[in-house]
Amino acid sequence: MILRVRFFLGTHQPNWLADERFSAAPLFVSRRRLNMYASPPPGVCDFALDSGGFTELQLYGRWATDAATYAAEVLRYAKFYGGRLSWAAPQDWMCEPIVIAGGAGAHGVMFAGTGLSVEEHQRRTVDNFVELRGLLGGLVILVLQGWALADYGKCQQMYADAGVSLEDERVVGVGSVCRRQATAEVTTIMTTLASDGLQLHGFGFKKLGLRNVHELLESADSMAWSAVARQEGICLPGHDQPGPGRPRGHRNCANCAEWALMWRDQLLSSLEVGRAA
């Protein structure tokens, strides 16, 4: 059987869009990183655009970028890259407790917290999607937000009340799951949403989470390869020495295209093996 899920390799290196090695490995690129380029790098591979919402809410406790500005950015990239841009995420509001209540995140980075309710985050997510759909058409995908299983059902109803038919959407993202993607709770959430006939995208799904639900997904993304290399000190043979793309060598492969592609191949192979078994 052919592996169904389309996997977008997350990267904080937008210049990989111009790297032929990724021509068969679609990327997931943050618009916050891509915006750092005065001129976007040429595109030789397909990619999806991450809105950078988690960082935006972490830094400001709100969206500092308005919908019209974001839409203009997306349209600029769509014109530059043409059909290479598969879709763009909306300016959704994540519902993780740390985003709402605040606290220390990864690497000790502090969240002020929005101080809002899950329901208010959902309402703002739906309102933003409706506004962006009017500006971007099908370029922007819909994202369901919530925390508990019942929350996602309520978010579905909010979209329905706004006149949006989820069953007709080519991709429906599922938010606020990446930091718990391998749990039984998230497996239940994804299974329930898939049973409604939705074409799901799993944000931040790593190896264990994908093994549980990849047959339910249309697509997924992850940049766990970078964290693995950093946390485990992975450095491919010879990469501690100068070479192509590494003028001084590096201590680990957290920014390494070769390791990212190797990790991706290992991930997809593990899903194939699991399916065959």
C-alpha cells in the first residue's frame, strides 16, 4: 500500500527552498523567518507556510500582525513561488494552557499569557479564518482549535455557524496538539475528527504520534529532527569539520540539511514498516 500522509519537513532555514535536495521533500516554513529575507530565496520545492502564531502569541500575548498585512505577505509569496506554495496557515489562536495562562516554555522562554478563555481563542480563530478566506480564497486553510475533545466539537460548530462547511475543505488543520501528539487523548481527538470525513493536517506530529494516526491524516509536519540533533548531540561523520555548507563545521546537526533529510527518511520508513506489519 502507498503511504497516504504527505509529510512537510519543518525548517527554520528558508534558504532550503532553493536547495535541490528538497525537491521531493516538501517543507514547512515560518513566514516570520521568510520575512527576514529582503528577496525570497528561489523555490525548487513545494512548501506550506506557517503563520508563526505560537511565537506571535508568546511575544505579544496577541496577534501584532493584522489580517490584511498577513494576507498581503501570503499573496506576495504565492505570486513569487506560484504553485510551489501549497497553502498557508491562518492566524489562529492556540489553546495550550501555557499560551492562555502564561509560564515558562521551551528553553525557559516566558509566556505572558493571553488571559482569555479557550472559547474566546476559538472565536478569534474562526473570525480570522473567515476574514482571510475573503482575502486569500483557498490559499488559507482552516484550523480547528481546542484542548479537550469536546472543545474541538464546539469549534466545528462555530465554523458551521459562520457558514463554513468543514467537509468541503481540502485541508483542516488540528491545532494545540503538537506538544502532546503521542498521547492517547490526541489519538482520540484525531480519530473522532477523521470519522467526520475531514481531511486533517496534524501540526507538529513526531514519530510516535504519526505511528498512531498517520492513516487518518492528509498531511503532517514536524521539525523534531532539529531538537533531536541538539538534545542528543547528533553530529554526522565528518560534519564537525569544514565542508560544503559548513565552513567551520558544527557541534551538532540541529541546522543540517543532510540530517534533516535522513531523519525524514527514517520517519517515513518507520511508518511503512508499521503498516506492513
